[in-house]
Amino acid sequence: MYKICLVEDEVDLSNLIKLYLEKEGYEVVQYREGMEAISNINSNYDLWILDIMLADDVSGYDVLKKIKEYNQ
């Protein structure tokens, strides 16, 4: 089973995306803030779905940068 990390601060949208992905058989872990996602980069996700404009001071681009640094 593939494990997907979903970083989205809009609760309804995040829950809807999670629902559809789980119906297709994926395991989905949700984060509402960029810093929370960054602190869990080492969790071995198969796919990251990132919202670019998050509510905290960390954008999706910042999360992506940290993911790339971790995987080098």
C-alpha cells in the first residue's frame, strides 16, 4: 500500500482529498501546517501533495525544499 502525505490547511478540502484517495486504496496522512510536515519528513512517504499557500509561515515550497535536502 502506498503512503501519501497530504499537506493542506483547508480542512474540508483536505478531508475530501483524503476520502477519495483512501477509496482508491492509499494510506493518507494529513498535516495542516508546514512545520508539522517538515518535522515528519523522515516518515518515508511515497508521495507528497503540498498546498503552496499554507496558513503558517512555512509555504509548500519550503516543505518541498526540505524534502529535497533530506533525500540528498
